[in-house]
Amino acid sequence: MMRRWIVPLLAATSLWSASYREVVGHISRTPALQSAELMSQAAREEEAAAQGRNLPSLDLSLQGAWLKETPTMTLHTGFGPSGPLPMGRTRNFVGALTLSYPLFTGFAVTASIDRARWQAERARLKTLDLKRNLILKATELYGVVEAYGRILRAQEKAKSAILAALKKAQGLYKNGLIPPADLYNIRAKAYEIDARITETRSTRQQMLRRLAYLSGLPMHGIEGGISLPPLPGRAHAKRMAWSRRADLRALQSALHMDEAQIRLAESRYYPTVGVRAALKRHGDTLALNGDGFTNADQSYAGIEVNWNLFNGEQDRHHVEAARYKRLASASALVDYRERVATEIDNAYLELSALRAKRKSAAMQVRAQEEYYKLTEGRFANQLASADELSRSIASLADARAKAAVIATKIRVQEAKIWLLTGVENFERQMKRRK
């Protein structure tokens, strides 16, 4: 009976801690990204609808009318008017099956199809870029949670050290070797470290809840750190970003859309040619077999040509506006490429600075450890005050926390640089670390 309860409990507990890979993998199932994907699907449907303009149109219609009076005609001859003569029935039904097809539209149909295709592509790429930004935020939060966990461990080590020092101080105090002030000083430092631990736990929990909300994963903790392959060179990272970044490719799609818009505007310079044919019947009943006055079969085939010769130069201005818009999109693309390159340069510079800080922080930890050991020994021999011992413990905790935070920041920064090269490239690197 006990085993029946333990196994599900252990399984549920394991689901409450999420690894970085699980957090990233679950981003695709968040409502924010699903909403963007649905909008992308809507754009693909609009593209399919635009493709339909390249096909013939087939319509079935049935019309019915009931006249108040019978249509009549009066003939005027040399012998006077004759009539009125009936010319139709009061009931009139017309049924038709009509086929129409645009033979030539000045390339308007192909331009509108191209524009819809690039709109769908831009919507897809925007979804990918949203995913990249969500992963970027999740990476930052994951790093913050991991950093606070490391700070917490450093503070707990400091608490253990201060409690051990307090125990020694109590023994020295009982033997009358230290004054009460020294004992109270160490005890106050223990309470201070307790308060800092409580604050760190609270902040870590807040960051963890933000991460859970962003990723859509209910969790009470994280499992493991951020692990990715070594970074490429800076120049190679820029080339990957220029060719793979979804936001850059979305701007390129917008440029193609503008080109399609130019062709669409220029199509007004050309005539349009269309054909139309219909199987059409007329009658005074739904049998559509005539009304005794007109032919029942009114089927036809025809061709229509339209060509606007002058409309106040509206077409020319529409074309010029489309061309200016394309130039603006091209300038925006060049500017954005430079911005991406600058982001990558700055990211590598920040990574170099963090690595330099890591060396400094490691040396500080080593120095503080030696200083703590020295002060602890001096305190045991009554050569150092309780205040010196407390400060050495706090300084060691701060140095360890600082080193841990910098190590976490380096891994987060490396993940950011991979994300700067494109989300698809980032996901491939994640798979390489399996």
C-alpha cells in the first residue's frame, strides 16, 4: 500500500523541477506563442485565398420576379394605334450557370498572390522572432533563479560558519575569556544572515514564479544549469545572424511585399481582358422553358476589355508611393543589419568583461577563504575580535555569491549570443548538447 503512494508522489515531485531544456521546449506551448502561430495560420489561409484568383470562377444563380401588371406594347401605324399587345408574363424566372476567367489583368493577380505569399512568410518569421524573444526572457529569468540559488547556498555556508563561531564564543564567554559584547555581536550577525537568507529565498521564489508564468511550466525549482556548445567567432556569428535571424528575414519579406505592391500599382497601366460564358434559361415557371414570348435559351459567350486612359494621374502617384515605400523598407533593412551587428559586438564585449570579472572573483574568494581561516584561528586564540570574525564570514559569503553570480551571467550571456544568431540556430545548438 505504501509503495502505491510513493511512486506517484516521486513522479509528481520530479515534474515540479524543470531543466533549462524543458523550459525552452515548453515556450512553444505558451498562449502568447500559440496566439502568434494562429495569426500565422490565418496569413497562410489568406495566401491560399489569393491563389484562388488565378482560377476560373463558376457561379450558379436563380432569379424570380412577380410583376404587378402584364408587360404590353402598343403599335402605332397609319391606321391608328393597335394594342395594347401582351409582351410577357407577370412571372419571370431566370437561371444561369456562369463561367468567368480573367485572361489578362496587367499582372495584378500574380502581384497580389506574391504579396499574400510574402505576408504569410512575414507572419511566420514574426512568430519565430517572438519565440526568440520569449526564450531570451526565459533565459534571463532562469539565470537569475540559478544565481539566487547559488547566493542562497553561499549564505547558508555563512550561516553554518557563524553558528560554529557563536558556539565557540559561548564557550569562551562562559570561561570569562570574552566580554558579552563580542557574544552579542556574533549573535546579531547570525540574525542578519538569517534575514538575508529569507530575503534571498523570497526574491528567488518571485523570479521562479515569473519563469513559470513565462514558460507555462508549473515548477518549484530548476534542475541543472544552462549548457550550450562553445560560441563561434564574432564574424561568423554576424554572418549567421544576417542569414538566419527571423526578424531580419521578416524585413526582407516586407521588401518583397513592397516589390509586389509596385507591380500591383503598375498593373493599372495595362488593359484588362476577361472572358465570360453562361448557360442561361428563362421562363415563367421554374421549368425555365420560356414564357411564350421570348426564347427560353439565353446562353451566351463574350469577352470584355477595359483600359483606363486617364484618371487624374492617380495610377502614377500610386506607383511612386509604392516605390518610395520600397526604398524606405530597403533603408530600414540596412539599418537593422547594422543594429544586429552592433548587438553582437556589444554582446561579445560584455562576455569578455564577465570572463575577466570571473578571474577577479575567483581570486577574491580564495583571498577571503584564507582571511576567514586566519581570523577564525586568531579568534580562537583571542587575537581577533568577534567583529573581525563576523566581517570575515560575511565577506567570504559575499565573495562566493559574487563569483557564483558572475559564472551564471557568463552562461546566460553565451545563450544570449546564440539567440542573437537566430532561434532556429539556437535550437540546433540545444540539440547538440543532448
